[in-house]
Amino acid sequence: MDLPMFARRPSARIVSAMSLVGVALVAAAPVAAAEGGGATPIGQLALSARLAEWGRADRNPLALIVAAEIRRRSSVKTVERTPEQSGEASAAAVPAVEATADGLLAEAEALAPKDPTIRALADDVRGTATKGLVAGVGVSRSTLKGAGTDWYRKLRFEGSRYAEAYVELSGRGTVHVSVYDEAGNLVCRDPNPSSVAYCGWMPSKTATFDVKVENQSTLAVPYRMFTN
């Protein structure tokens, strides 16, 4: 996994602080291995989210800054998808808060409000020019019903190209994602679900697949689904 690059030449103080970022990257290494090495655009988004989760749990602002820098380099396009839904309609719902690079940087600064190095690193990330990694990553938004399931039927993926489906909750909760082929065979299931869930597989030919998204909470929760 490549160390994130910063736009401006950092000061000696920032260089010293950046050496500590390796701690966060080591913590994320098992995630990178499980998610295509984190090398694909969607794998990078998943890695960013998992790293942010770890950073919040560990109260580590450097991890949040690295997660923000990874996310800042991603570029997606909105696509329209309507899932088949089941579950309990509920008046109670988790408030929607989508993870963004600026939001992660604000979280990092809130963890260390008096640390000038954290502020400098966050400003360095803000100063980088945004650029898309590659074209072809689509994102759609929906809301899972309480203890509900969303099915995305007949999504087309190209043969001999690594296929990915990644779900990111926009609030607290736990989500499962599974992928089935045209014959109904399970081809992928995330073994470590949390507020994000990732599936990657290699289709032998161009074909359609069904993606199943399951809410493990009794509350409705908004989410985003990314595919390539």
C-alpha cells in the first residue's frame, strides 16, 4: 500500500509527525489484504472507512487524517438504482451522516484541538488538489428498513475484470453484503461486517449478479453502495 502523498513540502515537524502515520497503516494492513490490497478505487474507499473506524475506536487523529487523504483522492459518479426492499417500516431512523474527507479531518482536529502538528497535517491534506483515481465507480443511495434486506437484481459486471460491491452505512449499524451469480450461487460474502461491507470477485465472463444488502439493526439506516 502506497503512503499517501501531500501536495506541499512539509516542515521538519510535520515529517517527524508523519512517521507516526505508519502505525495507522499497519493497523489497516489486514483490511488491505482482504480487500484486493486496497489498490482499486473501491478498495481504497473501503480501506479509508475501516481505517477511520479504527482511528475513532483508538482515538487516533493520525489514522483519521490518513483515512481522509485516501478518501480525498477518490472520485465517483452517482447512478440510479432501485432495490427490492423488505423489512419493518419504522418512524425511528439513524441520522444520515456520510463520511467525507473534510468530515474526517474535522474529527481528527477535535481529538487533538491543541496539537499544532495535527492542524498542520490536516491543512496539508486540505491543500491537496482533488483528483479521481479512475472512471467507472458508481454510487447509489438508499435506506435499509429495520432488520430489512435490499436486493439489487441483475447488476452487470465485466468478465476478466475484478468486480466489487461495497456498502457504507451513513450512520451507526451493522451491514452484511452478499453477491450471487445468475444461477443463484453465492460468489462472495463479507466475513467481517460492520458499518461497512465489501465484496470482491473475478467473473469468468461478462454477466449479471444479484447483490444482497442486509441490515442487522432494528432501526432504518441510510447507506451508499459503490460498484465498478
